[in-house]
Amino acid sequence: MDTKNEEISTRSRDLRNSTCGEIRYHRSGGKITPTTSILDGSNVYGREKDIEVVLGWLLKGEAAINGRVFVVAIGGKEGVGKTTLAQLVYNDDTVVTAFDLRAWVFDNSKDFDVVSITRTILLSVTDACNFKSNNLDLLQVKLREKLSGKSCLIVLDHVCDLDSERWDLLCQPFAGSEVKIVVTTRNNSVPPIMAAMISTHQLEVLSDVDCLSMLVDHAKAKSNFDTDPKLQAIMEKIARKCKGLPRAAKHFGGRLLSTHYTEWEKI
């Protein structure tokens, strides 16, 4: 009985300690794979309206109210494409033109590390290639100087946890500048903490048709798919198993790509 209770306790602790309460399956050596602002070059399906909504909020919304920045939160379950949507918005021509500065921050901390995030933003908006100081005052003074009178878009990708004290501390250098923030998170308690002005866009799963298109694209199987009804049936089954998650479609597409199509039914 003691052993069983210990196993249950261990599983509960692992669940609490996993990222945002969920086990992520894009780990490398036990670490979460970081994201960047660069799109992977593959086609994106079924997100035209989502892009339009987020861009509309970013380009038309006020920059701040009562000293609080304007935030657009992208929510949704793991693997649904929150980061991809943020990348699409970040690299959109209208956004590049509208903002003087842009910064992409992948938050790998479990406790929203204000020093690390501030340093990353500073490095993104300056010409400095190396700035290792952990002195938050120095970092924030330099960042405030750089942002003064400028418009800046900041993406905070993969924010798991937050409290108002750390958020207010991060935002101190933004006073006097036009900063807007896009945050991706699975934690519904994060966005309300962030701003007096916030718009939340809940990203839904893709249709089976869009998942199938992604699957064919990532498997580089267009020619075989169009001419082989049996192959079409196999890939349609796999697409349904993706349950509308783009990351799952990319994952299976990669497996299909590395396997001869005569073996795909086993997958």
C-alpha cells in the first residue's frame, strides 16, 4: 500500500511540475524545445480568419491605458498552433511596417523570469550581440532608453505562470513608449493579470480536411496521394487521428516522409 501511494504521489508531483500541467511531447533530452520568430517554411492551413482577428486587434487597438500595455492573448490546447499563429502575425508585412521595433521571447522559466525576459527584449531591440548582465536596474534603464518614443511589438511565447507583481515589474520600462504584447499560453489565468486592455483569441482545432492537407504537405506525398485511392484512405485515417492538432499532423507527416509509402498502413 505504501508503494502504491508513493507511486500516486510521484505521478501527481510530475503532473504539477510538467509544463502548464501537461506533458509536452516536443522535448529534447528532457528539455522543452525553444521557439523562434522564424517560420519553418511549411504551408499553414485553416488560420486565415485567426490571423485577421489578431492583426485587427494589434493594428487598431490603443497602445496603453492608465500606463498598462495592450495585450493580445492567444490561448488553446497544446499542439493547436498558438506559436505558429504568433509567428505569422509577427512576420506579417503590415506588422513589420507598423512597429519600429520587435522582440520575440520564448519563456522557458516556470516562474516568469523577469531578468531573463528583460535581457532578451533588450538584445532584440539593440545592436548589441552580447549582454549578460543580471542587474535588472541596468537592464531596465537601458531598455527604457531604447524604447522611448518608439512603437514596439513583443511576443511572449509559452507563458505558463504569472502574478501581478512580476508582470508590473516587467512593464516598468514600457512607460512613454507604444508597446503592444502578444502572449501565447494554455493557462487561462495568465491573460487577466496582464493588462487593463486585453483581447483573448482562443485558437480552435483544425478541420480533418486541413489536417489532411498538412499531412500530405509534410509527407511530400502530393503526387502519390492524387493517384492512389488506397493511399488516400490511409492518410485520411491518419488525419482523423490528429484530432485537429497541427503539431500532430506535422509529426505524422515527418514519420511518413521517412518511410516508404508501402509501409504507411502500419503507421
